[in-house]
Amino acid sequence: MTKARIAVFSSKSYDKDSMNAANSKYGFELDFYKTQLTANTAKLVEGYDAISCFVNDMVDVDVLSQLDKANIKMIALRCAGFNNIDLDEAKRRGFVVSRVPGYSPESVAEHAVAMLLCLNRKLHKAYSRIREHNFNLEGLLGFNLSSKTVGIIGTGKIGQATIRALSGFGCKILCHDPYPNDVVTELGATYVDLDTLYQQSDVISLHCPLTPESNHMINRDAFAKMKSGVMLINTSRGALVNASDAIEALKSGKLGYLGLDVYELEGDLFFRDLSGQVIHDDVFGLLLSYPNVLVTGHQGYFTDLALDQIAETTLGNIKAYMKGEKTGNEVF
């Protein structure tokens, strides 16, 4: 029997290593493309049986049309979110779209907590000072997390893992989610409405999907309800935060700390080396200029365990499709 051919887009060396290792038991023919999947690169899909793509691959109407013409009906996402796919068009054309909903939620949770601690204790500033033999503590004052209230927006698997991680610090934890979960209350957290969470939280961490309802949910109006000097951490999706409004909140002091592992226009920036180029995104450039802003390049998921689980689940989703079966990871 001919091996099924899979085109893997937006792949890096670590994707190739983890996918090839997982593929030892599936036997697919995997071809890795560093390029993103776009309308301009979709011509590469000719001759494949399925494709795999990542968070910044834009699977819009044009791309879906080209996939359809190439008789490809399987799109295997290597991530939990699916906001980069035109789902209505995909469903209309009869595509199967699968995702990886359960890869190591602790990886993202731990990164969120790491960003929180780094911003609080000014570790990024201290590191630079010490390398220059500057041991002055002025400007490095932090706060005791045990005395603070942390708000968690989104209590799925990653939100729950973040709650478990933060519980050990002794802080009060408030949560908001349209779909409350008994596990969260058993962990000692309290569900509240969104306004109450904004008003009472010293730290707010985002762990919700990007939907039309959540797009730019953290905006000028939301900041106005928050405590002065609040810390905001976003390891979920960039467009949850209106970056321009965040800059205004930084200027006014309303936003005291900002940690971003994601950014709304990250597709033109993240997962590549731009160190020799001028970045033309003025909003992003301004964010980087603030000493109380910490940015990482969509690194939250990036652990060895998470990569292994992503590869295994992605290939398992494709295998199920080839056999006419379902895994429960299908978007629809």
C-alpha cells in the first residue's frame, strides 16, 4: 500500500525531530516546509493526502479552495486553537479539521507563572545589570505574591494548570469562564463575574480561546475597571488584547506590568530570526521600549513533553481520518 503523504507547514528543526520520532509507528511520508501556509504557498500541496499546519498558517477561503482542488480534505492542526481557519468555509467544503486540545497544559501554565515572577522580581532587568557588574537594587523592588489576588480568565486545562501552580504561592484566585468547572472550585478558586475580576485582581492571566466575542476583550473599557498598577499576562492568543489600548494603559500607569507570549500581528514576526532587520510594526516596537513589558515569541508551549504530545496527537488524528474514524479532536 502506498504511504500517505503529509505536507507539514511552518515546521522548524524541532518539529521535524518530534514528528519523525512519532512517525516511527505510523509510517507516513512526511515532507517538511519551513514556509507558512498561505494563498501563495498553497500550490505546494499538490500530490499530498493531508496537511498539517500551525498557529500562524492562514487557512482562508483562497487556501481552502486550493486544497479542495488538490483533493485534500484533512487539515491537522498542531495546536489547540483554530482561529486561523475559516471554519464556515471549511465545513461547507467538507473538510475534516483536527486539533491538539490536550498537549501538556502545564507547559503554558508554567510559562505564564514564569513571566509573572520575572516581571514582579524584575529578573530580566537584574540579569542585564549583573552582567555589567551593576549590583544596585534600586528599581528592582517586587511584591509578595502570597498577599495578592490573581484573576484567571478561562478555566480549561491550561487555566486549571495555572491555578494549581499559583495555589502553592498562597494567593487568592478569582476565575471567570462562561462554563464553570467543579474542578476549579475544588482547587480553592472562586468564580466571579468579569467586572469583579477586573476590579479585585492584582494580576490577570488570560487562558481563553480567541472567538468573535473575546476578540480585544482587554481594551480601554476593561483597563478602566482594573486596579491601578495591575499586571496582565497573555499566553493565549494575541488578539485578546488591544495592543494600542494596552500602550495607553502603560502610559497612564493603570497597567503596571505586561507579559506577552502572543501578539495579534505575530504572524509577521514570531518563529523567525529578524535580528538583522528593521521591524516596521510601530505598535510592537513601542511595546518593546517599555521596561515593564516582557515579550517572548510564542514560547509557552515549547517543552520537550509538549512537542512529543503534539506530534503524537497530530499523527494520530491523521491516522484516524485515513481509517474513517474519529478521535474526538475534530473541530466539527
